[in-house]
Amino acid sequence: MIENKSLDSSSYNKDSSNRFELLLFYLGSRRRFGINVLKVKEVISCPPLNPLPASDPNVLGVLTLREDTFPIIHLAQAIKSSFTTLSKEDMYKGSIITTEINRRTEGFWISKVDKIVVID
């Protein structure tokens, strides 16, 4: 849910620099996590992933999306969350957050998107 404010242009410029939007999501537990919306390219349902032999155990595979190929990281496992076991059925019930950080595209597997919050 994004907060809508009716602002004149002078107050918008002042207020917009203090606004921060977070996409809140879950990794399989009740604990919520967040990522800056400016870093998110899109959120998609988890498609079949291509395996990546001899990769880091946190990498679920690679995905080619819109002519860009990038790794999909099992974020819960990477941060050593209590939810680390992931069956193929559970994987396809989740979503992928595609991000662009430092001019690199990476995907993060998440179990569920919660909402977008605006912090002033």
C-alpha cells in the first residue's frame, strides 16, 4: 500500500527527498524483510530455473529474463535463516525479486510479498 499525498510542487521537492519506500517480503517464516524499491526491477512468480553446476550452495540456478541472464539466490539460506530447506514444489510457490545493485542484476527467491511501505 503506497501512501498518496496531495502536495504542491514546493512541498513535494522538500518532502520527496525524505521519503523511502520499502518492499516488504517473507522468506518462509513469520519474520519480514525489506528492500529499497529503487533497487527492485520487478517481482515475478518463480519460473523453472536452469541449474548452474559447481555453483555456490546458495544459488538455486540461473534465469534468463528479457535477454538478461542472472543468478537466483536462496536468500533465506544465504543469511542463515531458520527456513533453509526448500523443495521444488515450495520453490515454485514462491517469487523472484529481480534487483539491480551496482549495475548487476541478481534475483532473490522469496516465499511471499507483503506490501510496499513509505517511510517519511
